[in-house]
Amino acid sequence: MSKQRILSIEYIRGLSMLGVIGIHAGAYSLTNPNVNIHLFALLEIFTRFSVPIFFFVSAFGLFLHHNLEAPFNYTNFMKRRCRTVFIPYVVWSALYLIHYTLVSGDSSPWLPGTLTKYLLFGLASYQLYFLVILLWFYSLMPLWRIIVRKIGTAPFFYLSNLLLLQIVVNYYSSYVLEANFANRYLNLAIQYRLSYWIIHYIFIFLLGAVCALHYEHFIHKLKKYRVMVSCFFSITLVGMLGSYYYLLLIKHYSPEEAVNTVHQLSPIGVLYTLATTLFLLVLFQFYRLNPFLKVLLTQLGERSYAVYLVHPLVMYYLIDLINSQAISMTVPVVLLFYLSTAAVSLLISWLIHFCSRFIPIIGILLTGIAAKK
């Protein structure tokens, strides 16, 4: 099998984008004090693989055509990544801060110290931290080349041990570590650790790299063990949902408290991310999809970057419209809010792509790429 464009990866990217929108739509549904806990589970628990799997996809794309034995030009590599990630990150951070200042009248984010903190930790909008972590991953590319080369000598041994270590590290960071040190800057660094600590996602990133470099062998193994992969996915999904309902119904947590406990960095969350990644690859690689679903996932996959960057802004105005009409976030309203966000965000991404064909700087600033005429 040649290393060409992998459609299954494109589909995963599109589905994950829908999952990210679901997570953020779920947060807005909490404005209803009688939130439907089952819909909330669908939006907030079932979709918890969405952000980590983007790191798998990113690493897969980096290493799919990468030759570990060839010389590596770090300067050229970082120039390309700065264009595709750093420039859009700075531009969108500025846009969100300008928008915030205009609608609130608060100019405090523009103070030098505050602005530095916002840019360092991706705080201009709640989804931008992903780009900060991605930039850290890119900046350490020479290290990943060394590690991936070593993992390739015994993939199962190294990846299984790395998975165990990832679970331990994430558990400590999520449930034990607190920002209560004497040094203010250290507290700040720990307080915002979720916004830039790549250590939380090293396993899934390196898994994507190894799978890309050994793609044919990896796909062969997936086909051989696809039943086991499906069982693994089912078990971890039950584990995620079971933990959520246990905290709600037995421990009497609020839905928000339950989700903040059963998330992608929890032990079951790490396993669920791995299981979902493998399961989706099996699903998209070996089973025929509905033609409409293929087109939808392809479009979302191709436009996922712009959709990811713009959808919080879309949500802001949709929720403002809903609130202005005094509409409660019932199940139908939440679903319509979710679908509208996805549709409008996709429409804007198409508009950015179309405009960049004639005004390339628009595409470069907003998505790091100018569309070809």
C-alpha cells in the first residue's frame, strides 16, 4: 500500500472536529439547571477522544512521508510550521481579544503582562491552547525522531510501557498536583499546565508517528485484530459512561463535576482515546461508509482547521441569539445549537478558502495556507 493520502485519517479528523464542537456545545447546555444527563454524556463523555486524537493525526501527517535516515533541516521545518500554526495562532488570538474588548469594553487583556500570559498559554479563546501544545511538539521534532527510531526496534514493548507511564503522569497531573508553591511564576506555570504541557499527550502523538512510519504493517495488524479492537473500544466506552453515571447517581456529583473527573486525561480516558483511535481506523479502513457521510467527513476533515479556529465565535453569537429570545437549552435546542454551529463554522471555512484563492494573504493569516486558483 503506497503512502498516499489516507482517507481514513481524513475521516477521523472530520469526526473529531464534530466531537470538539460537541464538547463545547455540552458546556453551554449547562445553562439549563435541568440539563439532560444523557445528552450531556453524548456531548461530553462520548466525544472525549476528540482533542487527543488530533495529536495522533498531526503526528501521523508529520511522519507519513518522513525519512528518519535522511538529513533533517530543522530551520526549514520550523519555518513551515510557523507559517501553518504560529501565524494563524497569533492572528486568531488577536481577533478573539479584539472581539472581547469590543463586546465587553474591557481592555485589560492588552496590558503587556496579561497579553504575554494569554499568548503563552493560549487563553485568548478556550480552544487555542491546542495550537500552543502543537507548537511545542513541533519545536521538539529532533527529539521525536530519536525516540521514534528507538520505538521502531520494539514497538509493542516501548509503546505499552509508554502507555502505562502516560496513565501515571496524567493521573498525577489531574488529581494530585496543585499550584500551591511559594513562587508565583511556578504556580502560574502549573495552573495553566493543561494549556502547554505536551507530556499529557506524548503517548498518542508518538503512536501516530510510529503508525505512520510502519503504516502497511500497522494496517495489517489492525485487520487481523479488528474484532479485539472493537471489543476494546466497547469496554472503554462502557468504562467512561459507567464512571460518569456512577459519579452522578451514586456519588451525587453535578454533571459538570462528573465531566471534570472523567475526562481524556483520566486513566479510563487515556485508554478510551487509544481504543477509539484504533476502532475508527478499523471502521474507516475496512468497512464501507454511507456516501453522504463520506462527503461530510471529508469536507469537515479538509476544513477542520478553520472550523476549529472559528467555531467558538459562532457559538458566542448563536447563544446570544438564543438568550435574547429567552429560550431554554432543552434537548431540541441544544441539538439545533450544535448542528447550527457545525454548519455555520463549515460555511465560514469555505468562505475563507474561497477568498484566499483571490486574496492569498487571507488564507495565510487565518489558516497558514493560501488556496490555489
